[in-house]
Amino acid sequence: MIVMAGLLSRSGLGAAGFALLLSSVAAFAADGTVVLRGARILTMDEARPEASAIALVDGRIAAVGSAEDVAPYLDGATVYDLPADALVMPGFQDSHNHLIWSATEALDVGLWEVVDKEGVREAIEAANIDDMPEGAWIRGAGWDIAAFPEGNAAMLDEVTGDRPMFISAVDGHSGWANSAALKAAGVDASTKDPEGGRIERDAAGNPTGLLRESAMELVSKLLPEYPHSQVDSGFETAQAEALSYGITAIIDPSAEAWMLDGYKRADEAGNLALRVEAAVKVEADEGTAGVARTLEFKQRYATPHLKITSLKLFIDGVIETGTAALLEAYVGSNESGELLFTPEQLDAIAVEADKAGLQLHAHAIGDRAVRVALDAYAAAQKANGARDSRHQITHLELIDPTDIPRFKELGVLANIQALWAYPDTYIVDLTEPKIGPERSEWLYPFGALKQAGATIVGSSDWSVSSMNPLEAIQTGVTRQDIEDAEGRVLTPQHKLDLMDMLKAYTVNGAYAAFDEANSGTLTVGKRADVVVLASDITKVPPTEIASSKVLATLIDGVPVYQDEAMPEPATP
């Protein structure tokens, strides 16, 4: 995967660009008329797939068709005559994006570019920790276990001294603590591994400082809440970046109360332009009480741009640390990873959530985790009857071939991060050796899911990887490193077509959010959520898709992002 957790400061917009964009978001209002014409318009609406002009009136799509069709709306309109080789599309929908969480972490001590011990020292020293109050915790984020896997507490102690420090890995499945943090949490040689977690230990049984899965919570539960100022500042910058990529809606797949508070504050201040569907994280030990909490949050956090429709279940870990749950053991091991829920716990929560009308959003990396998730959804359907549930499973790195047809049979959405499906360090060095060549032929089996009739939904899992949809779209089509067009192709039998990927980020994204009546296609009556691309990505070589850029993003017909290359409005 392309790790881009720290890209807030490297997005290319620059401080001035962010400031202009954010001021436009603060002034956000759906009124007036905008006409876009001259470029190809890919509507993603099967009834009328293409057009050459579109009129956006008071936040809705009023006309789609030819110049003649929009002529009645020209008087007093803001008219953009676009380059003939541009492309107008429905706004992109990122159906798995940890926006506010990742944005807040991005302001912690950053280790995104760290590859050695000296880099760790430099990153911590740059944070001026000596100026922090006595006893304050040092937070770090962005540690990439593929680039630098051998961290230990002593390495941090040399810089932090007796100040407690906890660093979260970029994939969210490992943590790194110093000795002061371990001591504060009471983690020592006598501490047992928690259910669903692992404390890494040295030869004498002492904790090394590395914590996997639920073991992270032994230390992270002691961290103080983030100040509102950090949450709000991070959110504003991250939203600006999302808008610069043409994203108009997201599903935040693992929201906690402090994150929902942040979105709500932004919406109440008029600063939330994105539509946010949120899933509330529910732990195994919470059981069905998590369903009641999700329903309570659904009422508490309902705002014009924020809705809670689902709950999130982390069913397993990740292959690279051996914590993903597999049907067969890892190569050279008797271990096959652990489920973070028992099948019985999962079934009970799924049945109760489904009965309450909630959508389920399950993290499943390994083939065993995917199977028990499908089993839980089947149990819910059996108990409650079939309904329009649109339950999702996300990541889907490894699926047993016999389970692939079940997605269509159960109506389960396959929520994919296509940007991960190429032979990077995670795949070549950490994944393929752990599962062997036969199972590696089924890594990220998007093509097989498509052939079996599954509904495929596109997402980034930001900040695990870049949130730029064009990068994911290109990788889903090529399954190659964007930077190496001549490089190895990962399991070419699982490639998707360009239209599959575009549909995943538009039509199917809206469907996943129960918003297809309002978004996902450029259809008269729907919200005027639009992205303008500088080039028609359907007419360039697949290896050039990600090279295109966004000229403008409009939400409710209002330009919330404009590149300097976007033409100035013309006089009708």
C-alpha cells in the first residue's frame, strides 16, 4: 500500500490554497445558478450516460444535456466554459475514510517518513517535548512497520526520558510505547496477553514496547483526550485536502464520541462541507450494548451533514503482523491468527443491529474473518428476514474462493481499498511470504468479486494510504505501482475495468451510504455534487489516470475547491 498518513503538509495545495478553500467552505451556501459546459460530462446515469452541459440551480441539478438544454438557466448564472478535454463527473465518495481521527493524529509527533533509529530521535526532538508540562503524555503517529519494524521501548527512552510516550502505527493495528508508558499502564513480564491482542516480549519475557491489536489499549486508554483546538484544526486541513481530490462525501468507519463531537462542531459552525456517514466502533466485550449506544449516538449527533447509520466491527488484524484470522496457518507456523470476536459474539451483535435497522461495517482482512462476517450477516438475515440492509465488509485482502458468491447472495457490499492491490513492500516482504504462493493468487480478489456479481464500493482507508481517488482508480485498473508502469502486476486476473472503479467511487458509494436518491449520478433533481477533472481519464492510458488533477469540486452547486487552472467564469 502507498502510505500517505502525513500528507496533510505535503498535499501540494500550499498554505495560501488551503486558506482560500477553507474560507469558501465557511461561507458555504446553496443558492444561485452554475452552468458547466464545453467538456464531456460523464453522468454515471445509465438512462443518459453522457452530456455536454449541466445547470446547477440552488444546490440541485436542474438540467443535463446539450447547450440548448441549459440555455433557459443562463440568465444571471455563473458560467464556466471548460476545456474540451476536461471531464465532469459526480463527486467522488470515499466509503472508508478515518478523516477526523487521522487529521488529529497528523498533528502529533510524526513518524511517517522515519526509517531508522536516528529518524525517530529527530522526529521526537522536533516536537520540543521539553516545553510540555510535567507528566504530559507524548503522542506519536505514522509509524510504518514495513519501513521500520524493529522498534522497542529503550529506543524511545533515550529521547523521552521518564515522559510517557505512545506511538500508533500507520495501519492502526500496532502501538509502540516507551518504558514510562508501560510502567504507567502496569504492563510488565507478568501481564498476560489480552484477548485478541499480543504483547511482544524479549527472550526473558519482558515487554519490548510493541503492542498488537487489543494489547494497544493497555496503554492507549491512559492517553488524555485531544484538545478541541487540535481536532478542529486537523479537520479543517484534512477536509480541504479531501475537497481538492474531488471528494464530496465520506463514510467514517470507526467513529468515537470525540470524533463525532468534532464533526458536529464543524457543522454547527458552517464548516462541514462534506457529507459524512459515520459508523460507531463497537468492541467485543461491549456486546449488544454497543447497538444501544450506536442508536443513542444516532440521535445525539444528527446534523445536516452528519448521519450515523451503522456500527463498526474489527474482526481481525493484519497479515503482516500475523494477526489476521486465516483458515489455514501462516507459512512456517502453527498459528492462524485470532478473531477479535467469537462467532457467537459476532452473530449476536449482527442480529441485534440488523433488527434495529442499522448497517454493519466489518473490518476483515483474513479469509477466516471474511467467512465469519458473512456468517454473521447470514444469521441476521435468518433471524430478522431479508431487508435492504447493505451490510459491508471492508479490506478483503484474502477471501476463500467458496465465499465469494456469498456477497451477492446476501447483498453484502465489498468495500475495497484498490490502492493496496499492487506489489509493494507490504505485499512482497510481509504478506506473500506469510501465506505462500497459492493463497497469494487470491490477494485482493476484486475481479472475482465482480464476476460473482458483488457490489464493489471504493475507499481509501485514509490515513493508511492516500485519499486521492484517482490513485486508487488507476491501481484498481492496473494493479501496478503508480511510479513504475513497467513493474510487476499483482494477480492480473483480479483487475477491474475503469468503469468498475468509477462506479465504485460514485454510484456504489452513494448506495453504500443510502444516498442514491440524492447523489452518485448527475441526474436532474439530485444534489449538485460535482467534480471537474483536467483530463478525460476514460481516454488516457491507464497508467496516466492518477496524473490527472481536479480543476474544481462543487457541493450543492457551490465551488468549494478550485485549482488555479480552472477557467474564470464567462459572461453568458
